Amino acid sequence: MAQLPRDGWLLLASKGTRSFGYGFLSVILGLYLDEVGFSPVEVGFIFSAALVGSALLTGFVISRADRLGRRRMLMVSSALMALSGAIFAVTQAPWLMVVAALTGTISPTSGEVGPFETIEAAILPQVSSEKGRNRAFGLYNAVGAAMVALGALAAAIPATSSLLDLLASYRLMFWLYAALGIATLVAASRLSTKVELAQLPERASFVTLTHSRGPVLRLAGLFAVDSFAGGFVVQSLLVYWFSLRFGVGADYLGPLFFWVNVMKSISYLLAVRLADRIGLLNTMVFTHLPSNVLLMMIPLMPSLTAASAVLLARHLLSQMDVPTRGSYIVAVVKPEERTSAVGVTTLSRTLAQAFGPVLAGATLSAARFGFPFFVAGGLKIAYDLALYFSFRKNKPPEER
């Protein structure tokens, strides 16, 4: 940690600031939309619009961030985050909410949206050593998960506050989200020129993937399957499902998803140690498989307590592939291809994930039906097996 330069610490600050917003937004968004009269299908549509917007913004960034400037693109994305929060705070008009979602900076998943992760994952190897790369990615994701957890805990405030009515409290949280976007913009503006790519590619397009095009496109295809499955169980939909199934509100769900994200944070740090012992790919696959079995068990649980316990156990394992996946991608491509590689794989994940919420929303009216969980778990298991058998011989430099 102490070896990170100033730019590294600014990235962590930016990650933590955004993630706090993602944490409370992923809990209150579905509850807020339900409170103002949206149907489950409409809620799913808003979530899908947010993910489509994220994919569009990421697609724009893939071939332009290095040429237009990584710092500049982070600042623009931060400004869009602030704008989207402000729109949700001032209107209940469905079409304006869709517009805000399409800015690509509204997170129904509690995870990254927009081009932030694409750009920052390309910067991280430049501000860490090859030996410290896994640790840098682990710390980056652990900070994010810890702040998402605190954000989820803060989501309980609207349900417990006696100062404002529920809708006014929700709108205040959206204003807070806008303020966090401004804070992220300030952090991005303080980055030095060292975060930029030293040598620009001859032209900005997907063809900057030359030596690694084949492996990156195969990874992108597999990640798309995983993310399509994950779209059925994004955090906002999980919150919404628990609300429909067990009749609980943000006062219970905020603390529950605080602990869910604490489990995620722990898993990120454990993943680093495990990857150093058994390798990046093995860590990605062998922790993901049992987590998906647990995912399919959630709707089978007879009580709120049992379902909550399985959810927590699942998230202790399910996110170990996140820092290892990021580290693996940048390890197997050349430095000048990192932004494109991360961007292509992020774009494929976000586009595929966008279809899940609207399909899941159509089934959530029958809250006891576990369709989203079974589809997500089954597809994710298939992804794990395909990833392992496709890439088990493609090792990063430090594992050869």
C-alpha cells in the first residue's frame, strides 16, 4: 500500500467515493421506483437502460480514452454521474429517468458502470510493479467493496429518518449521489500526466488489439455469458426480490447488503492471497463454481433468515474472480493494448448484462418463483467450466 504513488491513492479515493454512491443507490433505486408507482417490468426496464447507457459510454471510451486523455474522460464521466443523480432527484417523469439512466453512470448492480473501471484498470499497472499488480487490483476492488458496504448501510436512512417523508429522503440520497459525482470529478482532475499512455497507437479503434485480439475476444465472449446471467440477479433486483418475497424494507435490506458487501470486500483480499498460491485462473473458477450453487439455493430457502444467510455465504465466494479477472486481462496483453482489452471485455459484460434485468423484472411479480436465480446460476456454472477449459494453458508471465 505504501508503495503506491500519489496517482494510485487518487484512484483509490475516486473508486471509494463512487462506490459509496453505488452502494446506497443499488438498495434504494428499486424501492424508490416501486414507491412512485413503477411496475416490476418498468423497474427492470430502467435497470436495463442504465446498463445499456453504461455499455454505450464504455464503447465510446474504448478507442478514444488514450487519445483524448484518460484523465479528461474520467472527468467527463464524473460530470455525467453528477447530472444523473440530479435528474433522479428532481423528477419522477419516466422518460427523464430513462435519459438519466442512459448517461451510463447509474449503477443498479452496486458495481462499476460507465468507463471508470476500463480507464482505471489500464492505469493501475502503470502505478504498480509487476509483482505488486495483483495486490493493487485486490486493494482497488476491496476499497470499492468496503465503500459499497457503507453505502448500503446508509441506504437505511430514508426508512428510519423522522425528519423527512420517505420520498423526500430518497430524493436527498439522489442529491448526495450527484455530490459524490462532483467529488469524483475533483479527484480525477488531480491526476498527473503519468496516468496517460506514453506512446499513442497509430489510430484509435478496435484494431489496436493486434497480438492479443484472439484471446481478448474469446474472453469477451465468455464474460458476456457470465454477465448476461448476472443481469438476472443484480443487487437492485435482489433488493427488490427480497422486498417482494418477504415484505421487508430498506431498514432491513440496507444492513443486509452492508454485510453482503463486507463479504465482497473480504473476498477481494482473500482472492489476492489465493491467486498467489494457485494462480489467477484457478482462483477465478474454483471459487465461482460453489458460489453459483449457493445462488440457486436462495429462492429455495423457507425463511428470510435462511435466505439472507445463503446470500451472505454466496458473496464471500462470488467476487473472488473480480480482482483476479482484471489482473489476468492486463497481464496477458501488451501495455498499449490494455485500455482496449479492458474496454472490450467490459463492454461485452455490460451489454450482455443489460438484457437480464428487464427479463428478470417480468418474472418478479410472482415473487416466490426462483426463475432468475436458477437461470443465473446455471449459466454461470457453464461459463466457469468453459473459461477453465479454454484458458487453463494461457498463463500470465509471473505464473510461467
